[in-house]
Amino acid sequence: MNQKEIWCVVNPSVGLPLFLGAVAATSLIVHGAVLANTDWIAAYWQGGKSEKVAMAPANAAEMPATLVANASPAK
């Protein structure tokens, strides 16, 4: 514990609750900001949209070269 001298200045019965309260308050503020500033949370809570998802090819060789990232055309 490299900060042991702090308890000579601040009593642990005061410092620990302040520290833990600050961590809890920061966590609530960050989570609130995420909930307020994202648009996908409301859709997630509503269950989202029911969409059919296309199955991906089982083998990468079946995928056209235009869909493969950084693919060069076959020679």
C-alpha cells in the first residue's frame, strides 16, 4: 500500500465512505450519460425489430471476392 500516509490526514471512517460514494456517483453518472445519449437502448428495451438474418456461407471459399476485405481479383 503506497498511500498509507493518507490515513494520517483523513480518518478511514470518513475517507472510505467518501471514496466509495464518489465511485458509485461516477458510475451512475456514466451509465446515465450512456442511456441518455444512445439511440439503440430504447430499441433494445422494446425487444428490437424482428428481422430475418441471412445465413453466412459455411466456407469462406463460397464467398465472392468482392465481399472479402482487401481481396484482389483472381488472375
